[in-house]
Amino acid sequence: MDKKEIVNVLERISVLLELKGSNPFRTRAYQNAARALEASSISIGGDISAKELEKIKGIGSRIAEQIQALARDDDLDLLRELAEDIPPGVIDLLKIPTLGPKKIKYLYQTLKIENISELELACEENRLSGLPNFGPKTQENILKGIQSVKKYSGSFLYADIYKQAVEVLENIKSHKLVQKADLAGSIRRKKEIIRDIDMVAATDKPQQVMDFFLSLEQVSDVIARGASKSSIKLNTGIDVDIRAVSPLQYPYALHHFTGSKEHNTAMRSMAKKKRIKINEYGLFKNGTLIGCKDEKDFFNVFKMEYIPPELRENYGEIEAAKEGRLPKLVKKQDIKGIFHIHTDFSDGSMTMLQACSYLKGLGMQYAGITEHSKTAAYARGLKEAGIEEYFKEIEKVEKTLEDFTIFKGIESDILPEGELDYSDDILDEFDFVIIAIHSHFNMQEKKMTDRIITAIKNRHSTMLGHPTGRILLARDPYKVDIARVIDKASEYGVDLEINANPHRLDLDWRMVKYAKNKEVKIFINPDAHHLENLNDYMYGVDIARKGWLEAKDVANTMDRHKMRKYLKEKRSR
DNA sequence: GCCGTTTTCGGCCCGACTGTTTTCAGTCG
């Protein structure tokens, strides 16, 4: 089993233990271990040593052994035993809001409810109402929850809901009693998938702000209404939570509601050792508030650097902030040029001139045009005969634009055996080559990994495009040992792409950090087919930041002269 | 199950809201 699968197993054990009602701290130990393993840069092979694993904080002797067993045999007695006790459908019940492990366990034991459909039927037949601690309201809420899960997946793409979030936020800000308001939660942390929108408002009259919030025209349902905290469902299906606090409490509340839960837990635990209590209202030493005017002050109380929201995942940011070694995260302004652009030469809708003029208008210095290669017939991939015309067009457009460089590129398919689909002679003519998988997704992991590594070894390869092939909320990544791919990319001097298309955001930020540790450079590319997609590179910058990247880690922060030299050196390796 | 400036046992983050109760457990973030 590879690292990612082992992380999944540990998370699964945690969920199963929770459903069994085991010691909650044991449950959390597995969760923590999963995160710790995921965040570590350790490489997992069949011969991984327990000692090596135990060095990771959060992994003790017992779990180290279990990870060893998983890496070696793909098997674990504990998991098998737990899975025998609990049918797979029961785990799905956790997706239903208002339903947690305790209630699920009870329903499973008393009513033998094993999946969502059975639960729905039981609610409709009024079998829940009347059970101890279950009343008519609970039953109704569960039914509502099931409908919501069925109708919406319960998850949303960041790009799809960001606008709605800002719209609601602007509404809140417009209220005369609101002094300050910000987005918080996963959207502020720039997670690729968002389950709900969180915001915090500073006001001296929380009740009036709550009333205003609940009366917004986008509200389709009120989930909770409290004196300082409320939740609503928007008519687009996503929930919004808002918290109103006094202006004095605002920085603490903003930190609290930005999370993540794991970051907060670790911060509180750390604070507690210094006899400081953290809650959403403040930092308290012996019951006395430690004043902070903003989040920067907040971290400063613990002699920590300010931790940007993107990094607050308890992936090592707390230790790094204490030691003053947080990265200076890459910014949108650092990006000097854009690669991975499809024009109407293959399956794009814009002309080359439109794309490049637009980028120049954004202040960019260069573009790397990449049409699909010939195997991608569905996308009108370039046949050998069309390449000369393609180059001529590039040269023509380049001449019309002053101080702007266009690099001649191709997105070359990686064929099933790992070969590229043009001859060496032809590949030699391009300034750069993005290698990528577009077919034969269903391969065994080893075969897929070897296929990609074979392509990485090709001296023409500049970078690996959308490295795992995932489509968020739609298609799983193909089976690939991405850590091994990154190791080989590092060895052979091939870069990796963060595909910034909001449906992809591939490479995943967790692995971006891994790539950084392996000194693999990253290109942030929009994979644009339409003019408006060219701006998507900004989502890629968010992901790069979330993966701890600095400007020097991102290839397309180079100016156009350095980039030309860089690409040339890559070709001659 | 993990961990240690309260160290090898005894803790393990903190609070709001809901729905069920009649003082609180469960869920959520």
C-alpha cells in the first residue's frame, strides 16, 4: 500500500472506532496519526522501519506497527475486524447533517438501519420519533438532511461558491451596525472543496445583525438561529454560518472560525501548556484577557510568526511559525507568464492573438502555447503536417506584440507504454513539452506509475501536466504512486504543473508540499481553452500557497529572459 | 492510542445551539 492509501485506512479506522463508540481519544489518535503521516515527507516502501515512523509526532509504537503491516501486506487485522462489525452503508450516514456517531450507532443497533435508504424509509414510517432522545423534530431534521445530501452532493467547488460568499458578505458589511466582517472557515483557507460558507462580523448589536442575516433574500431555509450564531441555507443549496461578536472579540473570533479544527485544537493544546486559554472570545491568562488588535497580535502572544490562513491545517505550520521558518508565500503579482494555453489551433475557442494580447494586458511577459498532440483527435490535436503552420502563427503574433515572448509548446499525450506521440525530431522543434495522460485511465497503479516515469525520463519532457488526472467532485485520480513520480521528476529534472482549472487543482496542495521538499519546481498553469479561463491561474496560486510555495519554487515567476534560458537548459540536459 | 517544562500515568480544546429533556447529551465547527 502506498502512503495515501495508508492515510485513508487510518482515517477509516478512526471513523469505524467512532461508530463503535470506542474511547474518543483513541479515535482521535488515529485521526491525528493519519494527518501526521500525510503531512510528513517520509517515503513509504515495503521495508519502512517502525523507528522511522515513530519519529513522527502523533505516531506511536502501536500505529507504527500497523502502518508497517499495511505497507508490507496491504492488510490489517484491526481494520478487518472493524469492517466486519459495521456495514459500509453505515459510514455514509455520517454525511447526513445533525446525525453523528452516537445516534447512528443507536439506530443501527435498535432498528438495524444500515444505509441511507433504510433510514429514509424509517423516518417516513415514523419509526424514529419516540425512541429515547429522538423526537418528531429530530426525525424531521434527519429527513431534511437526507434530502439535502441527495439533492446536492453536500460539497461545492471553491470557484463555484466564492462569488456567492462574497455577495452575502457584502450584504452583511452594508448593515450600519456591522463594523467589520470577513469570510472565515475553509473558504478563507482556500480549500479546493467547500462544504459551507463561514463568516464573522463585529458588532455591538449581535441580535439585530442576526435578524438581518436571516432576512436576506438569498435565504431558503433557516437551520439555526441564536443570539450570536446562526446558520441558513442559500437557495443554491449551500449553508452559511455567521457569528457576530463585539469588535474587541473580533480577532479571536476570526481566528477561531477560520480554523481548521485541527489547527485550532493544536493551538489550544499548545496554549494550555502555557496556561493560556483560547476560545472565540479571547486569549485568557488566569481569567484576564490578553489584548490583541488583530490576528498578527494573536500569534505574537505565543512568539509566533503570523500564519496565513491557507497554512492553518496543522501540517507543521505551528512549529514553523514558532521557529520563524514559515515560507514567504508566492503572490499573484509574482506570476510573470502563463503556460498551458489551448487556442483555436486545437480545441480552444480563442485565437492566439486574443490570448496573448489579453495576457499582455494583465502585465504578463510571456505565454506558452500548447495545443493538444495528434493522439488527442477528439480535441483536434496537431498532426505533424500542421506544426509548421502553428509555428508560423506563433512567430507572427509574437512580432505584433512588443516585449512579449511566446514559447512554442505542445501538450503531448503519454501513450500507454509511456512513449510520447511524436518522434524525437519533431519534439526537438518545440521550446517546451507538457506531458500528460488523456487516455487509458484504468491501469494498475504500478503500470500507470511506470508509464508516467517512462515519459519523465524522455529528454524532451519539460513538465508533467495535471499529474493525477482528477476532476474534483466527478472523477477520482487515476491510480498512481504520485510520491514516486515526484521522486523521479526530481531526479530527472522534470517540473510539475499545478493545473489551476478550478475543476482540477491538480497537483493536490498536500503533494505540492512534498514536491517542494524534493526540490521539484512547479508551473502554475490555467489549462485555458477560453479567454476568461486565463484568469484561472489565480486559483493555482491559492493552491501553491496552500502547498507552502514561495516565488522561487514556482517556475513561471521568472522573467521572460530567464525563462527562455531555463527552458533551453532543460532541453539540453 | 499518544504524549511528556504538571513526564511513564493521567490527561487529552472549547463553546453555541438544538431537541430532548427537566438538567443535559449530541452535534457542529
